[in-house]
Amino acid sequence: MAGIIRFLGKLSNGLNRLTVLLTSVAVLAAVGVALWLVHTVRNSGLSIGADDTIDPTPTMVERMRAIGQWEFLEINDEEIIDTMRTGFFSDDELVRIYYGTLRIGIDLRECSEDWIKVEKDTIRVTIPDVKLLDYNFIDEARTRSFFESGTWSHADRKAMYEKARRLMTERCLTKENMDVAQANAREQITRMLQPVAEPKTVKVML
């Protein structure tokens, strides 16, 4: 009888050790599966969250802002400016030819913080209005006096320069030219972003 009791005791201890071993194996297996899943998800690039970020990365957006001025239309113009001064014995006259290149575009540094954002399947890009990028557009190196009689001061020449700039601005910054620059802005920005934004649609607004 005592032998049977000892046998049953050993059997019970063995079963307990087996249970502990099996439990340990099960825990290790569960941990292994969990680690495998984490590794798989991490490598697959899976992420969970709201789709409220733009497909182009923030770095790309900042690089676009860093472009600064972006020209969409260039207009070459020239103006002949003349001025006369009546004298006692004779009249003095000065005629000068001015050449200018007016560049119309936008400055991406003026964009708002949320100038690119996602709305469902559309990427909306809000850019500033097109404008004259540089008011010093007259090429003074090419300015020539076509006719000159008498003596003229720096102030006289400066006044003629300002008149030429005003006339070029009035001639070139027309609604038609600004519309062309806006259309070019929409086309070029859309063409640049669309490959990155696929399958979303890019919509550029001014």
C-alpha cells in the first residue's frame, strides 16, 4: 500500500512538472508569435490612423516653399522716353530708350501654413496671387540716350527712369497677362505634384 502511495505521489509530481513545462512552452510560443507579428507589421509599413496627412512628405512641402519665387510668365518690353526743357535761346531735349524684362509669378514663401491639405480624394493647393516678382526690371546697362542736347542732372534721368518703369508696368501687367500667368501656375504646379499625389487629384487654387 505504501508503495502505491509513493508511486502516486511521484506521478503527481511528474504531472505537475509536465504542466509547468507545457505552460512555459505555450507562453514562449505566444511570445514568439507576438514578436513575429510585430516584426511583420513593422516591415510591411502598415499604419493605423486617420488619413489627414498629404501624400507628399512634409520635407517635400518645405522644399517647395524653399523654392521661393517661381516665374510663370516673362515679358520683354522697351520704352522711348523723352523730355524737353525750354530755354531762353534754345530748348534742351533728352530722349532715352529703356529695356525691361517683367517676370510674373508667385513667391512660395508667402504661402500659408496649410497651403497644401487633403480633402478626401483631392489634394488642394492654395497659392498666392501672381504678381510682378521684381520691380527693378529695367536693364540699366542697356539704357541708351537716343538724342541729347543740353545738360541734364541725375534727378532728370531718374525721373525718366521712373516714367519708363510706370509705362512698362501699365503696358505689361494687364488682366490678360495676369490670367495667362495664373493658368501657367496651375498647370505647372499640378504637373509637378500629380505624380506624387496619385491616385488623388491635385487642385490648385489662387
